[in-house]
Amino acid sequence: MRTTVRIKDDLLRRARKRAADDGRTLTSLIEDGLTLILAKRKASRRERVELPVSKASGGVLPGIDLNRSSDLEEVMDTP
């Protein structure tokens, strides 16, 4: 199929050079580029993941207020 696209002069010049360096046509270079971009977008869609729910009991250590970052830092710094 034929179509017309607008490509920046510098990009087109670089694409033509790359195609020539690789011994291929500009059309095949553009087709491969589009194929890669379209495959990448399709692969980036991930399925929804069900995260496990913890059944652990217990809670926060005595004296730790989760609303105060300084309490958490003290506990994390203690070996």
C-alpha cells in the first residue's frame, strides 16, 4: 500500500543513510520501525495481578507511631 507521510528532513536523511548502510530499502527500515513500536505497545499491556492478602497477626511495635517518620527512621537505624 502506498501512503504519504511527513518526516523531518534530518530524520529522513538519517533513515536513508541507515538503510543504505544496512543494504536495505527505506521502506523496509520504516516497516521494521513501525513493527517494533507497535509490538512494544502491545507487550506493555499487562494483565491484572491479584496480590495476596496477608494473614499475619500482630501489629506495629510498641512506641511506633506510623504517622511520625522519625519513629520509623529510629527503628530502621537500630540493628
